[in-house]
Amino acid sequence: MTTLLDRPARVQEPPTRPPGRLRRLVRGPSGQAAYVRPSVFAMLVGTAFLYLWNLTASGYGNSFYAAAELAGTQSWKAWLFGSLDAGNAITVDKPPGALWVATAFARVFGFNSFTVLAPQAFMGIAAVGLLYLTVRRLAGPGAGLIAGSALALTPVAVLMFRFNNPDALLVLLMVAAAYFVVRSLEKASVRWLALAGVAIGFAFLTKMGQAFLVLPAFGLVYLIAAPTSLRRRLLHLVGALGAVVVSAGWYVALVEVWPASSRPYIGGSTNNSLLELALGYNGLGRLLGGQGNGGGGGGGNTGFGGSTGITRMFGSSFGTEISWLLPAALIALVGGLWVTRRAARTDLLRAGFVLWGGWLLVTALVFSFMSGTVHPYYAVALAPAIAGLVAMGVVVGRRARWLLAAMVLATGLWDYVLLARTPDFLPWAKYAVLTSGILGAALLLTGRRLRHATPAVVLAVALSLGLGTTAYAASTASHTHTGSIPTSGPTTTAMGGGGGMPGGSNSGGPGGSAGTPPSRSGPSSTTGTTGTSGTSGTSGSSTSGTSGSTTTGTSGSSSTSTSGSSSSGSAGSAGGSGSAGAGGMGGEASSELTALLSKTTTTWAAATSGSQSAASLELATGKSVIAIGGFSGSDDAPTLAQFKQWVAEGKIAYYISGGQGGGGGGSSAASEIQSWVTSNYTATTVGSTTVYKLTS
């Protein structure tokens, strides 16, 4: 009989000390390489610095959307509909999805330059993090880090994530949808796929039809790779399509059933319909072009994307925005599909090439051949797909060195061409990227396996793939950007109006201080378009907020900043002579006009032709201004009868002559209103502007 004492003593093992919270936070879960989480933190912190550093130097950025955000902080109805003015006369020419987010930020933290621009920066940081998570599930954490970094350093991404346009939220929602699709592939999850549909639906409410360009890739990859039967795959896709329709359609239905008499006119539409706006101006009009609100063609104008064709993404307009890694991405797509051709149907690596490749090809081809209005900054929608393909190509290149060698060589050669387009910008860089591309490709083809690569190979590959785009990204972040059509790189041009109070201090603006944007030093920055007549000049320095700005002609304005400086300018006090109306296309109003409108107590302080002029006046005064004709100047809103009624009710204090829409068009309503005002009211001059007082 064995007693308790007869049993051998149990050896007491020293207790294992669990890793501390800080260590777990830094290193991540067990089994994960130690470098991963610190590298992710470094990537996100670096992205935050790049996107947030000196952000308020651009003032209000795009005054058109900034004014709509200001209106949303003053009126709940303006927030709901995306009105340009708090009086709710007319909306912006896009759905209000991006404005909902940005205005919420401004309502919480106050309206100023930072709260106008920061939401887009945070969207960019989130997009980089989500892309990392997406690619990590497809090809591992190393690939995720490469993809996130490549997106963060794409010049057009730096531009748009530091600027107040809807494209920032559009990209974030599309990347989120891609993440949901990848999650759905793992277990054929209809819930994850439905979430992807919801994300795309809200992307539609951000920028309409452009959001749908990724749907073919999402549908194809799920149909190919989801681990379930074909019947279930088809049913899941139908359900996801339903999620798209519901998440986008609820708002369209809301606007359509809302009485037109109690909501603002839908800017950009021909019949005050959000559905027509989606199908016309922001739909077929963009693809096919047309007159009036049809979307218009840009022809050979650089600001409108250049001539159509298969090489448009590599041309003078789009090339330096997006194409730095585009040749490498195309090579990675072809090579990756070849290397994984014998993989199982559900293989996630091959699914990744289908996902990003479909996204890239469909979107790039549409951008290349669309005949309507297309701007180079639209190319930010290609950045996640290019980054994903390049990252996965590098991973596959570890066992197919010829693929990585081809990517490195193509990038070195093409980036040399791109850098040669701006010969005064880092003249040595084009030779460095060319040398590293040739050297890296040679070492990859002649050296041993890549896992035993020497530091020279790694350095050559990194320089080839990253030097050009990083240099342009840093240059983009160091410059201010205003107007409607900003561009990236060392020489930036913004057409279609200034942003807020360009060249002067934004302190004292409505809702809070924005800081004083310094003028640029170096290559010129042009804002606006040249008018038809007037005088022009350039000043190297300025005071009272003029910052070397010049105004030209009576219907437009052009401002050029050349190594000048600005000091002690008040928001909206400009003083450029020769400017008619509200400073032409978004130019600055005189201090006398600003003071006059700031004293008004009517629903609208004034009415003027075009949204750019109205927006600048709103930002300068904090008052509502009717933009007759909307952004393009061709909207027949408000009608003459409606305008007469508002005047009779004492809702409009002044009519300001000489404004112009962003597109330069002219509506019949605008000409009828101007004729009626000039025939019935007496003109006075305020500063350099012709003004008609409409109230007794």
C-alpha cells in the first residue's frame, strides 16, 4: 500500500514569467517575427508625419469643398445635402459622403484650416494601415509593409491625403472593401462580402460611379477563389450586390422623395435630381463627354488629363502622379499569374494578383479612354492596386528572380524618364535610380538565391523601386496646394480657383484660426485661370495677405507665388486690382467688400455667379452666398423667378457682379438674373467690385 509519503517529490519548476504588456505590444503575438510590429508602427508614424506636417500651410485647400464644410457646421440641412451655402440654395456637384465626415470633424473641433484638411490625412493613414492588413493576409507581413509604404509614398496619394477632395475617403473605402473581400475568401463568408458591398455603396455616396470600377475585380476574385460551391459563390455575389444597392440607394431615394421646394438644388444636375447627376454629369458625361452638364472634354489640356489613349497614365499629366511603379506593377501582375498558374483554385496568393490586377486594369483603362472631364489627381484610385501588385511581386520574386529583376530594371529605366521631365529637380536622382535599376537587375540575375543576397543587392533594389516616388512625395508634402485641380511634385499647378484665402493669413476666419500659410520658394505655383482682359504683375514679397498674388482680367484670376513672403493678412482681405466680382474664379475679395457682407443679417449675404467666387466670399465672411450657376456655371439654379421671390422676401442683401464658375460655363439663369438686377437696381463700387444692394 502506497502512502502519500512514498510518492516521489514533485519537482517544482520555476514559474514562467509572462511577457510584459509593453513587450507584447511591441513584438505582437507569439510566432510573429520580432521586426513586424515595430516596422508597422514606424510605417504609420512616418505616414502621419508626411501627411500632417505643416498641413495648414495650404490654408483652406479647395475653397469649394471648404465652403460646403463651413455651411455644414452652420446648418444641419446643409450637412445632410452637401450644400455650398448654409441658406441651402445649391449643393456641391458631388454626393456629400466626404463632407459628412469632414463636417463632423469641424463640428467637434471647430472650423479652421486644420479641421478642413486633417480628416483627409487621417483617412490616408487609415488607408495605409488597411492596405498593410489586406496584403499581409495574401502574402505575409513583409509584403504588407512594402504595400503600405508604397501607397504612402505615391506622389498623388501624398497630394490628395493632404487636400480636401472626396478622393481621400473614396480610396479609404475601396481599400476597406478590398480587405473585406480578402477576409471573405478565407472561409467563403457572405458577411464579409456584404461588408465589402456596404463599403462600395458608401464610396458611391462619396464620388458616385468611380467607386464601381473595382467591382469587376472583386466579383471575379470571389468567383474564382472562394472555398465553396459555384452556386453558393454566385448567391453570395448577388447578396453583396444587394448590399451595394441598399447602402448607396437609401440616400438617392431620400433626395428624390424630398420635396424640391424645401431642399437645395442638386448642383451639376440638369433637372435637380441626384440620380440624373449620377448618370449624367458624374456618369456617362465623364466617360463620353458632352456639352453643358454632360461632363465636358478636356482635349489636350494638361489640367484635364491630356489626350485619350493607352499611354495616358504615362503621359505628361498622369505620369509623375502615379506611374513611378506602374511598369513594375504590370510586370508583377503577368509574372505573378504565371508563377501561380498551377496553384489551387483557392490559393490566396494568386487571388491577390487577380484582385489588384483587376482593380488596376479596369480603372486605368477607363481613365485612359474616358472623353469627359478627367483630372490627374483621379489617379490616386490606382495607388492601392499598384502598391499591392508591387509588394506581391517582390514576394514572388524571392523564388523567381527573373521577375524581380525585370521589375527593378523597368522601374529604374522609367523613373529616369520621369525625373528627366523636371531637370531642375534633384538632377543627380535620375542617374542614381537608373544605375541602381541596372545594377540591381544584374545582381539578381547573376547572384545566388535572394535569401542570401548581399546588402548591395538589397540597396540597389530599394533605390530603384523607391527613390523616384519618394523624392516626388517629399516634394509634394513640402509645397502648398490650393485650387480645384492640384498636382504633385516640385512644380504644382492648381486650376479653377484659389483655396480659401490664398496668400494671406487665414487667422480670424470663420470658426477659428488657421494660421498664416507661407508662400512657396522655388518653382512657381499657379492658381486660377487667366481672364480675358486686365493687367498682370508678379511680386516677390507682399504684406497684408497678398503674398505675391496677381489678378488678371475680369472673369478669372491667376496667382503666382515666387519665393515671396506674406505677413499680417486678414482672412479674405486681398486687394488685387482688376478683379471683378468676388475675385474672379475663387480669388480674394477686397477688405471693403468683406466688411460689407460681414454686417448682413439676411439668409444670404449676397449672390454672385459661380461657386468659386461664392465659396471665397463665404470663407472670408462666414456668411452664406448664393452661387448662381453652380460649380460649372451652367446650372440653371436659382431660376429668375426664384431669385425674384427671395429678393422680395428680403433674403438676399447684395448682388455681386462678375463672378464665374469653376468650369467657366454660363447658364441662362445667370444671364437672366444679371440682366434683371442691372435693370432694376443701382450699381455701386465697393473696393474694386461692382455691387447692387437688393434690400431697402
